[in-house]
Amino acid sequence: MRKRTLSITLILIFILSRAWGQGMISVDEVKAAFIFHFIDFTQWQDKEPVCYVCVPQDERLRRVSRQSLEGKVIDGRKILVVDRWDHCHVLVADQIPSMTDSVLTIGPINNGSLLEFKLIDHRLRFAVNIGKLKKTKLKISSQLLKLAILENG
Amino acid sequence: MKTIGIPLAVFACLFLLGGPDALAQPDLTSLSMEELMNIKVYSAAKKPEAIWNTPAAITVITPQDIRRSGATDLPDLLRMVPGIRVEQVNAHSWDISIRGFNGSIFANKLLVLIDGRSVYTPLYGGVFWELQDVVLEDIERIEIIRGPGGTLWGANAVNGVINIITKKPKDTQGWLISGGGGSDERGFTTLRYGGKADDWQYRIYSKYDNYGKGFSTTGSNTDNWDITQGGFRAQKDKLTLQGDYYQSNIDSTVSNTLYAPPYLENTHSTDLARGGNFLADYREDDWSFKTYWDVTDLQLHDLNERRDQVDMEYNRIVSLSARQDITWGLTYHLNVEQESNTNYLIIRKPPHPDQVFSFFSQDELRSWDDKWKLTIGSKFEHNIYTGFEFEPNVRLLYHINEQNEVWAAASRAVRTPSRLEESGILTAATTTPVFSRLEGNGDLKAEKLRAIELGYRNRLSENISSDLALFSDYYDDLSIVDLGDPVTEHTQGFSVITYPYDNGAQGEVHGAEISTDIRIKEWWKLTAYYSYIKMSLKMKPGYTDAGLGRSLDSATPMNSSYMRSSFDLPRGFKFDITFRYTSSFYSGTIPSDPEVDFNLSKEIKGWRVAISGWNLIDSHHKEAVPSLTSTQVWRAWYIKITRHF
């Protein structure tokens, strides 16, 4: 009898725990959706059929991105989320390696990234590094720049 | 079977419930950027540090801790962790336990892993600490988890897990040469080289340590020993291969059992212990596979055993949603043992191939704001001695804010009988023709623990953090030698009194561990802990209380404390001074023990020179309950020179 009570309690805890998680959106889910749009508004020089999104550091974001982005196709390119630092179209990391002229880097602008997520009043915004933008080989749509906070890093 | 039916049903429900929810997640990529900017989001808690965000009592030893402690072996290193009891029995033996049950027979509830390879020996349910000679400079971190870890690590992770993780080859490139010597550890040297070949990064190493004998009042003891070890670790992308080989010569004091006068003969013997292992590990983002083969070959005066262990593990993590991950895994473990009997010890062959199959699953749920984290899971395993076992746990963590968090856990863990308890026949002699025999019991059940834990952590600023853990452990079916009901046989002019092993004891253990790290000044850091433990074990009804419960209780000191002051002095000198204290135990047989250690070091252009002193208060002291083989621990010092390039 005791064991049954325990099992029922566990199931209840579980259902309740699921209920409390409903309807709220974590910052990582929104970041992943932003990355989707960043890809949409960016043109790379290469013609690879795959767009590699590298998320080598933030494990949580990597998993969330995988869930919401993988398999989606933008402009004929299939999105793949990977755990590495090289051969990237998009790189989300705190530090940026050298030779990233043709990589859409997302991270601290201070460290040389092109884009940076900013949390302002519980809402997610992003900043663009204007100085870096001029040197990159990427073409970024002005629509994206209109929504961005402009910084010079 | 009946007992595991219900937990299985619970898990079936978890999986079913997990499914539809994943589909119900809104696809945010269909929203425009403007819409995304209007969504109110909740920032996840800061990037989890190793300790923060873990609903368990965990301590991490970092490379910096290792360097600054001045320790030259693992046991001395572990002295800095709250809730651990390290007892040096003689120059080459240590008993280490977490949350009670110390002493040579009872330090059997702790699991120790080196890069995921278990070094717990099923032979007696402990660890041959003298044979775990890891290059301390190559350790990335040591995670010590106090409390049950059965859900993830399986049977025998009853009251703690020690996870020793070595550095990746890319972090150990170049040469490391170190050497030194001193009063107790007479000489030691390490040579390591890390390089690259094609896409592989690797390191190879060899090391040698030579230890002098412990203190005894007669001075006639021989427990000096040495160990030579070598190995490698290589990595190519996601694949890691590693292996080690060691050989140790151990001088021992031996009491031989003779079935003719004088029956008991004390002599000295030089024992040989050697072994090796090979491990392969492949790791993707969401799954990993690991396999290893480990050989221990002991040629001891009273035991000859070669044990081969083969292990295969597959683990997978599945994200059902951004707030729910399910981890599951399958493990197969095979033990092959070859023993040759001695007068002292006979081990009966296992009835079937000694293998363990296990499955675990754990569900981790996070609330929308990451303030709550719930993990719920269980291990289910089958072994040939006690059949099916299950080890569930539920853990809940709540971030009060960026500075404070609390957690609670309820778990069940089991320890399966060691080979000695299950199948050993150990015959001890006295100087008369009367022998005492401990006989293994094939019907022994697993020991069970139900534990409740509560914890609180804070990091008031970058400079102050502290950690509190409270626990109540309820043990049942503890395996003991039943002293109450011996069988006496008289044959060929001598008597043999046989005491069987049985699941004869039960009881409670309560305790608290508090630790704190304070950076007082840029150049001065203080680390301190205090731990308290109260054991109350007793015989189960039907077993005679021959005082065993009480002696078990008293074998663990109730209070221990530790304080280390780390100073960064001018001219690049680093100075650490440690004060350790344990209260008296074993009814005063081991007096209260204050100890002081220090380490002074300086780094100049790739050279590092360190001078260390250990156990400075007395010239020698008793750490373990006295026995024929125990000796005392010396006051010790050594000097060590290290060169990196």
C-alpha cells in the first residue's frame, strides 16, 4: 500500500511540475528564434547546402536551438546545430577565434563579436558591432540593422 | 519482481507525459523579430558553476587546490573535503569513507571513479588507494559527492562518490618533469610529455614513488613500499583512448595461519601488486559510449587474485522541451576472478559468470524561470548475488535568488555483498589450536540505505560562499559478522569457531557538514569546514548484541574541522597553512587529533619549488584503530621541484 501511495505522489508531483512550466518562455528559446532570423537576413559567400550554427559553449542553448532550428531550411540551406569552433556560418561563443570574416559571430561585442544579445527590461534585444560589420565579408540586410542597437566595439 | 513493477510503471507514465508536451511547444521561429522583441523572457540563472545548481552535497577540488595543498597522493588531498574521513592505517593502506562507517571492514560504501572507470574492488568492497597513483598535475578536477549516488552510479555508491577527472591531452601539452623527496615519502618523480600527431593529441607519462615505513613502538614493522606507473591518454575529436600500467612492491607484516604448532607465525613478506587498464570513450552531444578493461593482479602473502573487469556503458540525453531533459543509460559489467587459496583465505568460485546489467533513467525538469529544478530517476540493476535492485531518487532545487539556493533530496541506495562477505572463508589463528573463521554467506541480501538530505548554498559576493548539508540516513540489512551464534568444530586436534556473515544490523546516522570559502584580501583566502556525525546502529531482532553495534558507532569521530589559510606573499611566494582537527573516537583509543600542515612554494620562469610539512604537531600519531598491520603516521616534510616547458 505504502509503495502505491509513493508512486501516486510521484506522478502527481510530475504532473504539477509540468503544469507550472507551461506558457512561459525561456530566454534560450527566444535566442534560438532570433538566430533563425539572423540567418534569414544574412548572405554568405559560400554556396554550401548546409548552414552550420556552432554553439560550443552554452550547452543549454545548443540543445534548445537544436530542437527549434534543426531541419529548418532557409534560402535552400538546411540548418545544423553543432558543438565546435570551426567551419561555422554562425558562432555563438564568449570568445571569438581569429579568421571570422565570413562568420556571423554572436557574443560579447567587447571581444570582437558581430552581434550581441542584450536583456533589457525582461525583453531580448540585440546589438550590432558597426566597426566589425564594415570588415566582414557577410551581407547583412538593413531590415536587421533597423531593429538593432548600434555599437562600435 | 513485484518491487520493481511499480517504479517501472511510474517511469512509463513519465515518458508518456513527456511526449505530447514536446509537441505542444510553440514554434517561436514563426514570429517576426518585432514580435520576438516583445516577448517577456526570464533569464536563466547564471551559467552553472560545477557546484552551483546541483541538488546534492558536492565539493570540487581544483588544480589550484591540489597545487596549494602540497599533497603528493590522493588520500592526503581528500582531507580538505568536509564529511570525508581519511585514515592512514600504515604506510601503504588507507581507509576512506564518507558520512560514517569508517574502519577497515566498513569503509565499503564509497564508489571511486577515475575518468569514469570504477576502482572499487568487489573483493572486499573498498579501494586499494595505494594503487591509484594518478599524476596530480594532470587532474582537471575531483568531484566529491556526499550522500547516495546510486541512481546514476549504481550499487555501491551508497554514501558517496569520488569522481577523479584528468585533463584532456590538449591541456597537458609539452614537458612536465618533477621530482623530490622527504622524510616519509622518500623519493618521487614524474615525467610527462604531451604532443600532437596528425589529428591526435596525446600525453604519455611515467612516475615512481618510494615510501618509508610508518612508526611503531618496536620499530620492527616493515610497511615500506614503492610504486611505478606509466600510461597515456590520446584524443582525436570525440574519441578518447587511455590506459595505465602499474607495479608495486609492498612490504608487509604477515600473520600466517598454520594448521600445526605454533599455529600463528608472524613474518614479513614482500608482496607484489600490479595491474593495468585500457579505456575508450566516444562522446557526442547527446550520447556517449564508454568501454574499459581493468586488470588487478595481487600476489599478496594471504591472497592471490587476478581480477579482470570489463565494462560497457551507453548514455543518452533527450531534450523533450527546453525545460525537460531525460537522461538514460545502459551498463554491462563483467568480473572475472582467479584466486588461489591460502590457509588464511579461501574464496569460493562464483556460481555463474559474475555480471551486472543495469538501466537508469532520470528526468530533469526546470521551471520557466529556472528557479526550480526537479530531478527524478532510478537505476534498475541485476547482479548474480542479490538479483534485482533498484535505486530511485528525487531531488528538488530552488534558487531563492542569484545569491542563495536550497535543495532537498530523498534517495534509496544499496550495497551488494563483497566477494569476502558472499564467498570468503577467512581463518585467523591464535597461538593455541583454536581458529576463528569468518564465513561468507551466499544468502546475504544487499545493504539498503534510505536517505533524506537538505542543503543550502550561498555566494554572498565574489568573495564569500558557503555550503550547508544536513542528512539523515536509515540503514537496514547491514552486513556484519554474527558474533552471537558461532559454530564450533573439533577436528584433528584443533577447534574452529565459525562466525557467519549476516544482514544482522540496522540503524540511523545523522549529521551536518558546513563549509565556507572567504577571500579576505586579494592575497588572503580562507577555506574552512566543520562536520558532525552521530551514528546509532544496533542489532536487528534475533541477533545477539555482542557489542558490535556500539563499536561500529564509535569507529567514526563525531567532530572534524579544517581550516586552510592561503597567502599570496610578495616576491611570488605562496604560503598555505592548514589546521585539521578530529575528536577522539573508538572510546578514546584514538585521542583527539589536532594537526598542522604547511606548503610554501615559489614559481620562477617555469620552475616551481615547494616545501611541505605534514602532521607537524606530534612526531607521530595514531589515525586508525590499532591492529596487527597498523602503524602510526609520522610528522613528515618534503621538497618538490617541478618544471613545465
